[in-house]
Amino acid sequence: MTRFLVGILLLAVVATGIAVVYERYRHRQLFVELTRLERQRDELNIEFGRLQLEQATWAQANRIDQVARERLGMKFPDAEDIVVVRP
């Protein structure tokens, strides 16, 4: 009976040790993945900031005016070309 109890306890200690080693290994894997994902998040945040800056640059009124003049040949009408329509 005593040998049986010692055998079960020994088996429990070995199983617990294996479980601890496995969980530490899994923790390391998850930590490496977390670090990789945080790095990726930081890179995406930097890219998002650059895209916001680029969008703000393209949306500026003087940039729109420049594109309208150069690419579309648009200009402000002369005073004699303006007609006021009243109801």
C-alpha cells in the first residue's frame, strides 16, 4: 500500500514538473508573439500617421487650386464674365 502511494505521488510530481516546463515554454512562445505583434502595431501606427499627414497635404486648399489650374486648366472668371441672377 505504501509503495503504491509513493508511486502515485512520484507520478504526480513528475507530471506536475512536466506541466510546469510546458507552461513556461508556452509562456515564452506567447511572449515572443506578443513582442512581434506590438512591433507590428507600432509600425502600423507610424504608417497611419504618415498617411494622415499625406492626406492633409493633398486636401489643402492651395493644393486643390494648383491641381485645378495645372491639370484642368481652370481659372477664376474675370469680372465681366460674372453674371448675378436674382429671383
